[in-house]
Amino acid sequence: MPSIAHTKLFQPFELGHLKLQHRSVLAPLTRYKASKHHVHGDLAVEYYSQRASTPGTLLIAEATAISYDSVGWRHAPGIWNDDQVAGWKRVTDAVHAKGSFIILQVFAMGRAAEPEALEEDGLGVIPVAPSAIPLSRYRDSPLHVLTQEEIAEYVNKYEHAAKNALAAGFDGIELHGANGYLIDEFLQDVSNQRTDKFGGSVENRARFPLQALDALVRVWGQERVGARFGPWSTFNEMRMVDPVPTFTYMIEEIKKRYPKFMYLHMIEPRIAGVVEEEGGPDDSNDFAYKIWAPRPYLRAGGFSTDPSKGIAAAEQEGVLVVFGRAFIANPDLPARVRKGIPFHPYNRDTFYLLETAEGYTDQPFAVENIH
């Protein structure tokens, strides 16, 4: 039986042009620490620098809005203007100074945008969606159904965000296609009931997501682009009756179009947002792994409470293990797992505190691993 340090989780891995020193990855985690203008500052610089403390670590930065009309959270970061690029450049410089790597996850919130947050921005924006199907919590608020011309504009917004991410010094870019935001809303029939070329068949529902992905690839090249999906999640009132055919098509299309695609990032069943939920006995991402292997495949969800599951998952060919909640509370997580040091417990009550260090940059390094 090999020691933990000699398992695949701690073997180097070449992810495109990145030479990782181990296979533990920081999940993209929304924390609401940007300014009211969606610009990151000192707190984010320190937070990401702390989690880059084990050299050769891959970090995936939190969901970042591609445009002023695609954000819908207070104090969430953006990547559409120069101030935001400058804020993120400080973060990427800090991560690179620790010898680690950082990828930006980009998204548009779609119908999940908070109407009150958009009102506070004062730009006259209302949430958008593929169809007139609001979230139940926002059923009394306006919702705008995107026209075909506006969908094309969103593709351009993804391309603009990709160019800004490049200027900000990131090592790659990830399309957020999960959790009931705009890309996911187009993919799944519970939120997309269009009758034009962007709705109906799986090919039509995947049209805009693939166009957005094409936009990222035009800027970055396929070797530096990844994508994240969550077929089984009920978060934001998602979850098709049978998501497998839709996501099979999407994954097969990416594989066919981009033979050197950087990675596929899949959220495990029984994970909805940041919480675990009951899943069906047949819910499984095995179909996705079978399509994608042996290419780089990121598994996210369910590893924070039991690191041994992550160690076991990394034994699969091409698999990297994505830690979320545990990485929030343990900035030195890779070193803790390697040395068998118990995790410091996370406190869910501090996950979404606005613009404060509490639960963000005040989490302890292990005594044996102080930096």
C-alpha cells in the first residue's frame, strides 16, 4: 500500500501548457469580496495567494461576469472593464509569485440574477433568459427573453471577456455551463422552451453554449480553454428528467471540435450549489468520463468532508480532484492532505459575508506548514 504522498494525487500532471505538481485543484467559489463596482482588491489578492502557497497548484477563480448586464450579485467580480482587469492582474501576479497557476471562470447569470442587485447597479438592466420561465423566487420581477440578435451580442461579450482575461494574466479560461446560469439555461429544456434555432432539439439548445465556447477558443486557443457542467444539480430550479442525452451531445461536440481542449470539469451528482442533496440511485457522471477519458477530467463535489475520496478519485486516468469548502477553510489544503494533517472545519455562515476577511483570509495554516 503506497503512502499518501506516493498516490497519483501527488504526482505531477501536465494540463495543457501548465506543469502542475499535484492534482488537487481549488474550485471556483463565489465569495462576494469585490467592490460595489465589481473590482477585486487586497482581500482577493491575499486569499488567492494563500491558496497558491503549495507551488504548482491549480486555482480556478470564482465565477466572473462577462459584462455589466450579465452580473446579478452584489460584490461579485467582473472582467468587462479596465479597472476589473487591473484588479485581477494583481491576483494573478500574486499567484504566479507563489509558483502556482490560475484560470478564470466566466459566466452570465441569466434568469438567476438578483433583480435588487441589478437595480442597485443603476444601469437599467433586468435579468435575461432563453425563455419566459422565471425562477419562482423572482416570479414577480421582470424577465427579458433574449432575441437572436441579443444572443449574438452575448457571444461577442464572451469574446471581449476572454481578451480581458488574457490581459489580466490568467493561465486559461473556463466556460461556466452549470448551476442554472445562462449557458446551463440554454442547454436544459426545463429553462429553454424556444421554438427557433436556439431551442427544441439538443443540437439547437447547445448552439449558443457552443458559440460561447468558440468565442473563448478564438482568443485563447483550445489548449487553454476548459468547460464546467453539472447535469444532475437542482440548484436554481434546474435538472432535466434525463440530462444524459443533452450532456452527451455537448461533451461529444467539444471532443470532436477541439481535440486538444484543456479539460472537462464535471460537478458530481448530489451536489447542488455548495450543498449536498439526495440524488437518484442511477445519477452518475460515468457517461461523461467514458466519453472524455483519457483527456484531463476535473471531478468536483463531495471531497471536502473525506479527503480519502479525493485520493481514490485521482487514481483514475486523467482525473484532477477539485476541492471547494475544505479549500476555503484550509489555505494549505494540498500540503495537509499530503502530510495527513486533519482539515480545519469550514463555517458555512461565513461563506458569503460581504467585503470582509472573516472566513476568507483568516483561515489557519497548519502549524507544521506555516508560510
